[in-house]
Amino acid sequence: MQRPFPPRAPISSQPVRRSYHPAAPTQRSQWAMWVGNVPKDADQDELHRFFTQPLGDGAGALAHGVQSIFVLPRSNCAFVNYNSESALTIAIASFNGVSLRTFPQQTAVVGKRNATKPLICRARMEEHDLFTGVGGQRGVGLHSTWVKERRARNQASATEDNSDTISNASTTSSLLQENFPQRFFMLKSYKQDDLDSSVDTGLWNAQRHNAEVLDRAFRTSEDVFLFFSVNKSGEFYGYARMTGPITPRGVPGQRHESFPHTALGAQSPSSQDLPPPETFLPPALLDEIEAEPEFDFPLHWMCVDRMRFSRTKHIHNPWNQDREVKISRDGMEIEPEAGQAVLDIWKAQRATLIQAPRARS
């Protein structure tokens, strides 16, 4: 029985934000400032007091122009949304390089230490969300291009080239069903505890910008394999297979149903005087700037044997600028042949571990 798949979204020639792109902060302004080096214990109130104080003294003081503030404590950063470009420009010039707890009126924060690193303030542009990191894989005809290249390679001597019927901009559900029976994704976790918990419960919480892509992959492919790793661990934690669609959790008016247990072992100054603001944001931080997990799905853990990244250093991912597969961000899709190669090495390692005790007995 064929799984149902979601309707195809209309194709636009203009870049647009779609639900599978990395999520931006709520109440996002087009004039947003990214702030780095925010202390982990800094809360919304402290940042609001800091960024909404008048800039300047006396009658010449300028209004702060802050619309909203979005804090990401686990990433030590925040977004401050402004009501105008001039307010954003002035704020960057005023706060960049200034410590949160040594600025005037902020030297005494009850219950918190005053010594903090200087803040890094940059303008955040929407295109960073859409085309950097995982977002750069999506909406660019990645799968249809892959199919065209394979057909051209396999039918080089044919008189009729059917690959011409595939548009680079079109990735339909039928194309995915016909050409991608297995798909592979890298998923990252900040803490091993979250992965240990997933092994026990048979559930994983997807990030918002990964939810639709993973759900569509499940509905259009026979197998969706997920390679897990803890950030900065230098190894794969294990791999699992999706066993059900993604269910939003916490949606008003809906009751969240738990999934069957599928764990391992179980059954299956004025703006005119200021230079333009810098727009650089370190790409390594982009995959960390996400909302909290809000989408659950069931999975079957097939292997929880650790595997060092060095075992796969010869395998590169053509869908990530041909970098080693270990160089991936949360939700990065791995090209099928590369993904299968990783899976084969893992299976071989597992077989060796199983046979080793028998050889010693």
C-alpha cells in the first residue's frame, strides 16, 4: 500500500520562506540584530532593560526602537528586532563590543556576576536563513538534478533522453517515490542524554525546520535512515529508521497521542554619521539558531554502537559541497550512495563486534 504524500507546493521564481526552511524568531522584523556572547543565565527581562535604554544623554537621547527580543540561551545568543534601519544601525554601533553587565545602568544585576564577554552584534538578513547551512539544500531541485545526472549516465548511448522531462526546480512526490526508496539524514543532539532517552522511548523530537522534510521523506520512501551524533563528540552515536509520520505536539485543540514503543530491544549616534552595519554571521552558528523541538515521531533504533568519524573519512557527501559526511548540520540530507556506504561500514563494524566474543570462546 502506497503511503499518502502531501500536495506539491506551487513553484515560485522568487526566493520565499517555506515551512521547511530554518525557523526565524517570532515577531521577526526585517531589521533584526543578532547578538552573540549572551550569558546563559541572561533572561528576557535583563536583555530588555539593556537594549531598551535611551541611547545618549539629555535631550539628545534617542529612542531604542526595540520591537521584540528573542533569546536562545543554549546557543548563547539572541535576536533583537527593531522598527527601522536607522534604529538597527545605531544599536549595532552602540552595543557591539560592550559587555552586557558593565554598560551604564547595568553594572549591578541582582544574583548574577557582572563580568561577561563583550557582545557581538551583527545585522541579520533573511537570506542567511534561506540559503545557508541546511536551508541551502532545500528548494533548489537537489533530487531532480540527481535523477537527471544518473539517467544521463545510464542512458548515454540511448537515442532518447528522458531526463529532459525533469525540471531542476521541480521535486514532486512521485519523483521521490520512484527514485529514492531509501533516504539518509544526519541528526545532531546537544546532549547524549536526549539520545539515550530516545533509545528508551522510541521517539525523537524534530526541529521545526526539519519536520516537514522528514515527514515527506517518510511518506514517499520505503526507508528513512537517521544517523545520530552528539555535537563535538567526534563519533556517530547510532542509527535509526523512521517508523511513523511526524506529529505536531502542543497544537491548541489537539490531544497528543503517544506512539507505540519501538525502542532498541523492544518489538519492532545618528544614522547618517554611522557606517552601514556588518551583515556577517558565523555559519557554524546557523544550525544552532532554532526553536525548541516541537514535533515528535517514532523510530526504531537499529544500532547504538558508536562509530568514530575516522571510519568514514573517505566518504564525501555530494549534496554538501562534497565534504566528508561527518561535516553535517542537524537535518542535513546525505546523498543516497554516500549514505548507503556509511550504513555498510556500520553494519560491518557491528558484525565484527558480534563475532569477536565467539572467537574468544
